[in-house]
Amino acid sequence: MQEPHLFVDVSAHGFGHLAQVAPVLDVLTGRLPGLRLTIRSGLPTDTLQARVRSGFTRLAGSSDFGYVMLDSMRVDLAATAHAYRRQHADWEHRVDLEAALLAELKPDLVFSDVAYLPLAGAARAGIPSLAMCSLNWAELFAHFFGGERWAATIHRQMLAAYQSAECFLRLTPGMAMADLPRLRPIGPVAGVGNDCRQAVRAQLQCDEDNRLVLIAFGGIAQRLPIADWPPIPGVRWLVPQDWALAHPAASAFEPLGRPLIDLLRSVDAVVGKPGYGTFAEAACNGTPILYVRRDEWPEQDCLIDWLHDHARCREISQADLLAGRLGEALAALWQQAAPPVPSPSGAAEAAAALLPWLRRSLP
């Protein structure tokens, strides 16, 4: 019996794309235990293994860059424009190479979040493909560069690649994507963690009345000046280990040895930026969140609107964040009534959309 083979392309533009894909793969491998997974991503192998429970073959490399970032909040538009123009200068050759790679690997289906090159390559190789995300790079490209004279051909090639997919699974919340006629809306996709708050407090030797607040700005570097923040009585910050922060009110979260999704479920609040993974996981785990808006990021409006309907949340300014003036905002956040926790139904819906293509190889 031939095992079905799924080729998965995961964007390394932060951790949010992996947070969307991993729950879908967990459902799929539960329903197809013999499923063979090949995952290509610029993310480190240990990062992929931390979120994808089943075994997989890692294909090193990245087929997209998303956007060149100055930090997790700001896009480097000049560098991004240069990168897109370079990538599309030999676009047809790139598609040929992608098609040749996929023809050699012989997957039954290509699944992309949310690079468009593998979709174009799959179409040229005669392999079906599906895309999934809360955004697509073509819509963001039009937002940032639509007025440039050089942009029309690039945008047309991007759209053609997305439109070649059998369908585009648009997550909730998600952008409009009016240019994609094969759009299929699905529910939220988010991991649900295990509540380990008592064990974490014991590890940190926290008092019972201490509040744990996780700083989570995704997979793109964003260091905050916590050492200069005024103390907030009873608040303990959980921060990335690479900040090398020596502060009595802050602890690195990696040495706790727990999955990040478990920590997110177990803390009293999260501080972050609008991003699908952080917002959906905070809401679906019932964790309150303070967020700061991103400069000129068009996806954030639909994310923020959805968050306010489904989670305890509060917006803070960049000035207040950098100065650490968060005590009043946190107190107000914790006084909010908790809305019903949304169900992360999108993973099962996405798996149901992928399964018919994978079962075709079974007898």
C-alpha cells in the first residue's frame, strides 16, 4: 500500500505560520497514521519539532521571505521592494526549478502557508495544491507597492500562483482576499495548551499573589528595555532567554522546559503585537492580552476586531510599552469580564479539505 505524501511549505516570517500549520498536521496524521510528511521551512528544525508532533522529513531552505523586517513591528520597505524585484527578475526559471523539485519528490499534494512559489511550481508539475493563511503576500504587496510602476507584473505573477491552488483556506480572523475566487473560509486555528500554572510558579518560586506576564513578539527580534521599566508590584515578566536580562522581576521562559503554548495558557497575561498566532492562541486559551499596534501592517485590523469580540484585551501605545507604563493597563485588563472561549475549529476543517487529495493514493 502506497503511503500518501504531503509536501508542506511553512513561511519563516515569524512563528505565526507554523502556529497555523501545526494543528492541521496533528489532525491529519491522527486520521492518516501512515501519512508521509515533507516540510520545507527556513525555521530551525527544533522549532518545527516543538510544534509538529508527528515525524517528518525536513527539507532545508525557504521559498519565501514574506517581508524584510527592521524588527517585529516595522517593515523595511526599501529592502522588501528590492527582494521582490530580485525574486521576480527570473520568475519563470524559479518556477521551473520548483516544478522539477516537486516532480522529483512526487507528493500527492502541496500545502503552503503562505508562499506562492510552491503553488506555481505545483501547477507546472501537474500536482494539486492548497494554500492556507489569514493573509497572502499578494494582497500585502498591493497594499505597500501597488502604486509603483514596476509592481504590476510582479503582482500579476503572485496572484496567478495563488489562483492556481485548488482552494485557499482563509482562516478566521483573516483578510478579505477578494482577488482569490477559490476562497474557502474556515474557523480559527490555534494550539490549546496544558494549564501548568502551579508547576511554573513552583519553578519560579513565585508568591501565590504574583501575576505572570509573558512577553511574546513572535519569531522576529524585538527586545524591550525591561531593565529600565518602573517596578509593578506583584508582576513577574517571562522573557526570551536571548535577552540575557538580569532583573529581579524577570525570568527567561526557555529554562522552564515547557512548550510555549503551555506557558501561554498558564500565565495571567500576554504582551505582544497583532499577529495571528499570538492573538488566536491567546483567545482560544482564555489568556488576556495587551497589544501594541504595528506600523502600516494591513492584516492587523481584522485581527484586532476579532480579538475584541473573543478575548480580554486592551491596546497600549508604543510609548507606554517602551517606558513600561503597563500597570494601569494590566489592572484594567484583569478587571474585564471573560467572553466565551472560541473553539479552534479550523484545524479540523482544514484537515477535512486536505484529506480527499491524500486518500486518492490509497487503494
